[in-house]
Amino acid sequence: MSKTQVKHPHIMEDPKISQGSPVINGTRTRIIDIILEYEYVGKTPDEIVNAHPYLNLAQIHDAISYYYDYREEIDREISKRKDKIQDIRDRT
């Protein structure tokens, strides 16, 4: 059985935006930043929308889905940014 490629209509990658890091369409909000809030800070999708009122739940859920599709790659990037993660934890 082959793996089905999931489309992520709310996600884009552009080398001119956030150094090519995947972002939510029409914003500069990186998927990695949403995942830091979701996985590491423990915010719910609703809390993330409240913190970023220009986003909607569909965009947040697509960002989370994208993360699970590309988890190894994104986790490697998160690992590289360990100090930033600690800073986010300290601020919450």
C-alpha cells in the first residue's frame, strides 16, 4: 500500500518568506512557531487562535497536520532552536 500525500491548503513555502520555512498562507507565521505553542507550551488550537486573531482554526489544524506529516524534519529544526524554546517557556 502506498502512502497518500496529504495536501495542506493553508501552508506554503517560499524562499523569500521566513527563509523558506513553511508558513501559513498569507502570513509570515511559521509552522514551527505554531507547533512550539501547541506541542511545547501546551496551548490548544483555540488558545493559539486567540493569541493570533488573524488566524483561524482551519489554518491551525492544517499547521498541526503538516507537522505530523513532516515531524522528523520539523523536530530537527526545533532541536536546533532549543534556546528559543526555553525562552518561550519562560515567558508563559
